[in-house]
Amino acid sequence: MSGYFITLFTGAKSLLVGMGVTLREMFKPVVTVQYPRERCAITPNFRGHTILVRDAETSTHRCISCKFCQMDCPSGCITVISEKREGVKGLTLLSYKLDFTKCSLCGICVEVCPTSALAFSAEYELAGFASDEFRYDLLRYMEEKL
Amino acid sequence: MHGTLQITAEIVRILVALVVVIGFTFLNVLLLGYAERKISGRIMRRPGPMEVGPQGLLQLVVDGVKLVAKQFITPVESAGPLFRVAPLLAFMPVGLSFIVIPFSNRLQVRDLDTGLVFMLTVMSLNTFAILVAGWTSNSKYSLFGAIRSVAQSVAYEIPMLLSLLSIVFTANTLSMKGIVLAQHPVWYVLVQPVAFLIYFIAGLAETNRAPFDLPEAESELTAGFHTEYSGMGFSMFFLAEYTNMFFVCSLAVVLFFGGWSGPPLPFMDYTGAVWFLLKVYLLLFVMIWVRWTFPRVRFDQLLNFCWMYLIPFSLVNLLLTAVVVKI
């Protein structure tokens, strides 16, 4: 018989405690971020697709077309196209093709780059209608968006 | 000549009451639906509907329009006419129950001597509508929902009536207005707190609200008794459910919280409705709050709770009330 009342009181108490918890939660601020109107801050460690960094001094990329990235890429998604021009020291970069459909964001290209020409972008809004939209030319990307 | 005028006046009165009742029903459902979604959102620390209108205010209106525009699908194997009648049956008590609710001293359609009995009778018709809907849908989910609903109602009607009986003993009347007037100095929630608790819990079960929402347990029965209903058929059940919540709470206010009584306002005979509605919506808030706090009970737990706790307690409460009243 005493078990009957103990069950009743402990049960009732736990119900009240639960209601207290929900009431307290109700007056706490909302944690949802209303995405298209508000955005979260992106962490600096975020790995978006790679980009060619625009150098602050020369205001152009730092790529010397050594093709280390192309050779080390495990997915084989990088193609560096360059040519030798008269009167210019070294190779001139014509286009830096990144096939982002294959890229696994391992970051080896960023690591091996001797001139630190590559970096990760903070780009996360990736949606498109065709896979061609994700075969980037990073040289053009830098010229247009950076 | 005088007779015709009286009849015309009465017809106009009925029409106006009907329009007010239907209008109020829809407004109440819009309000409660919005409150339900906003409060559930805040409890889960999300904002709730935000897109349609400022702060998502028009969301329920848009939902209503969508439901009206949708086709009413009748399953081939269902019992045609009865299947169509069931939502109407669920909606019917809505108009009837408004007759006896005393919103304020003068705002009451009819003060029946047996108002309380009338109200309870009409409210229990909802179970009947659920049974018809579940039976005629020819779907296992609907039938299970209906069976659960009936078992639940049969079980919970007893403690509800027993607890209300102790109120009737104290007030010595069955008229809604009479009960309100009988609580002039002290509200009955202070005199009969156990009766109020039992009534409120049974009321949650009667309206199929969580944690007693077994008849429409989404995770087990898809949608329970209204699985096969679409469009207006579904919205009728939806309207009936939310209006029933309103009735359970307004009955609680009439019986336990002194109806329209409160700090006096100008034209208290009419503006008492402000206090009445304020108390009703506070109770409705508690109902929503309970729903978003507790998980659904298992069916044996539901019936055990009723037979082992609610009924004995309401019986003891009734007995004590009877003894005290007699002395």
C-alpha cells in the first residue's frame, strides 16, 4: 500500500519537474538561424574548394606552374595548363582546372604548394543543375571573385 | 402581429448566434493552432512558423485554404455515406455546446437547468464520431484508433463525471450559471483541488491530447482514426478537436475558476467575457505545455492510471464532499 502512494508522489514530482524544464526552455532564446536571412560565422578551419590566392603585393596569383599539386592529387582532379612566353621568366599560367566533382578536400595540394598559392575557400553554398558547374577554372575564379 | 414579430426576432437571434458561433470556432482554431505551433517551437528553442505573414501569423489561414482546396478522397472499400457523415458528426457538438457556456452574466444563449449534463453529453458525442470514422474507413489504422479512443473515453469518462459530481454536490445545482454564481467568494479550485486535477487529466484524455493521444498516435497508427480523411473531412476533425479543447477548458473555468468573475470592468455583464476567455486561454496554454512536455503513455499504462489512481481518488473525493455537505 505504501508503494502505491510512493509511486504516486514520485510520479507527480517527476511530471512537475519535467514541466519546469520545458517552461524554462521556453523562455530561453531561440537557437535556430533563419538561414537565407541570417548566416552563421564560418570557422577559419572550414575546407571549401581550393582557390588561387591573390597576392597582396603583386595583385596576382603566386602559381609558378610547378604542377606538384597536379602530381600529388590522389583523385587526379587538378589540371594545370601553362606555356613558356618570350621575355617572361618561368612559365605563365593559362588555366588551373579543378574538377570539384572528384575532389575529396584532402588538402594535399595546399600542403605541397611551394609558393603557398593555394588556400581553402569558405564557399559552402554549392548547388547546381549540371556537373559541369563544378569543374572550376581557379584562375578565372580568382580574377572574377577575389 | 405581435407573435410574428417575436418569431422573426427569435430567428434573427438564432442566425446571429450561429454566425457568431461558427466565426468564433474558426477564429479559436486559428489562434490555438498558431499558439500550439509557436509554443511547441519555443519549448524546442526554434521560432515556429515564420514565413507567412509577420511572425508566421497567417500560416494557419494558408493551411486552412489549402485544406479547403484539397480533394475529399473516399476510399473504394469504405462505407460511403457513413464515411462522409463522420466528420460532420464530429463537428456537430461544436454548435450545441456553445448554447450553455456562460461567457459572462448576459452572454449566454440558454441557461438550461441541466446545463452541465447537456454539455457533457454533447461533448461525449465526439467519441461516437471517432468510432464511426474509424469503423467506416476500412483501414486497420483507423479501426485501431477508434477502438483505443472508445476504450479511453469509457475509462476516463468515469473519473471525470465523479469529480464533476462532487462540484455539483458543493454548488447544489446543475445550471452552468448557477455554478458560477455559487463560487462567489471562493473559487472551487481552492475548495476541490483534487476534483480539478482529476477533471483536467480526464479532460486531456477526452480530447485525445498528448500524453493520452493514443487514438491518433502518429508513430504507431500513422494518423489513427482520421488516416483516410483528406481535405475538408480532415479539417472538420481538426476543428472539432481544437474546439473540444476549448470546451474542456471553458467547462473547467465555469466549474473551478469562477467563470466570468474577476476585477470589475465597465459593463461587467458583457465584458466579463474578457476574464472568462483569459482564464480559458491560460488553461489551454497549460494543455499545450503538457503536450510538448510528456511522451505518449502506453495503452496499459493509460488504463492502469485511470483505474488505479483517478477512479479511487475521485470516489474518495466524492465521498468526503458528500459527508462535508451533509454536515
